[in-house]
Amino acid sequence: MTTPVESRFFSYTALAWFASTRWGRLRDPQMRTQLHRQINAGGIAALPVVAILAALTGATAVTQVTALTGQDNDLAQRLLFFGIFFELAPLLSALVVLSRSSAAIASELAVMHLYDEFTALRRMGVPAADYLLLPRILGLTLALPAVTVCFQLIAVGSGWLAVALIQNQPLPQIAGHFLDLADPWLPLASLLKSALMGAAIAIIACHHGSSAERSPGTISTASIQAVGNGLIAVFVIDVGFALVAYFLK
């Protein structure tokens, strides 16, 4: 007999397998329209918040480490690359997207389920899972890495500017030193981490929204479960990548 946690994990896994095997459905113009809508809602709409957070994060981190350890350019650059570029950028981007999109996806699907829109789509010959779930999962899987790249560029740029102002060094010299320290595999790993986080957020939100009981009171429950379990998944993925990076080093 499976426990509720095991049953939920199996449901997440089944939904992940479904999404990974249905990419071909994107040839449908309606599916592409839905995908673009989800990318816009989950990624592009989050960019203003991400840009402000990234600028503050990069400048604040460099300022704080300089205040604590003195004008150590090498330490500041390592913090920018390993601490912000690889670690914090994917994590904070995922938290922004999670806070904006997870509850919205779950509640939207729960309302659709309440008013029997899944059945209505099936009666019209439209696969409900393909039309409602697949664009949301693939949309966040694609959107979060793009959001992460924007966070990385802005955070590193603000960090460089802070180093230049505090340590009175030219920006080209700071940028060159940063590139000397950079490991080419870590940017790819950060994008893979972001994609997995985006997929996990969407899969969990879609599961709780589409499987909610047909009652108005379950809409808020689905949203709470989507956010809570999404947070756990994001941090589990983040810790997993951090451990892999640690042992590979």
C-alpha cells in the first residue's frame, strides 16, 4: 500500500514522463499559441522584478564582501561567479517564477476542473492534458532558463560596477579577471538546473490544479500545495546540483 507522499511522487513522475514524450504536439498552431502565452506569463512578465532583484543582489553581495574582507578583487570575483552566477541566480529566479506562477497555474486549472472544462474539451475532440497541461509545463521549462540568464547578466554587471567603484579598477580589467575564473561547464549546469526547476514547478502546480476535487474550497488548497511542494522541489534540485558541483571540484 502506497503512502500519500509516494502516490504524489508517482503522479509527478507520470506527468513528467507525459510532458517529455509529447513535444511533437507543438506542431499544432493552437498548442504553440498556448506555449507562447505560458512563456510570456511565466517568464517575460517576471523580468522587471528579476532585473531589480538581480541588480540589487550583485551590488549588495560585492559591497558586503568588501566591507568584511577588504578590497580583495579575487574573492569578489569568485563570489560573483560561484555564489551568484551559478548558485543564487537560478535559485532566486526560480523563487520569483514560483511565487508568480505556481499558485496561478494551480488555481486556474482547479477552476477549469470545477466547471468541467476538461470534459468539455474532450467532447470537442481536444486532448485536455495536451491543451491545458503540456504548454504550462514546457512553457516554464523554457522560460526559467531565459529568466536565469537575464538575472545572471544583470547581477554580474552590477557586481562589476560595484567592484569598479569601490576598488577603483577599470571595468575591462574586472571583466577579464572574471572570465579567467569562470568554469565553462558551470553556466551550462546553471541552465540545466533552471530548466529542471521550471519543469518541477509546473509539474507540481499542474498536478495539484488538475487533480483538485470539484469544490470551490479546494482551489485555495491546490494553490497552497502547489507552492509548498514547489518550494521543496526547487531546494532539493538546488542542493543536488550543489553537491554534484562540490564533489566534481
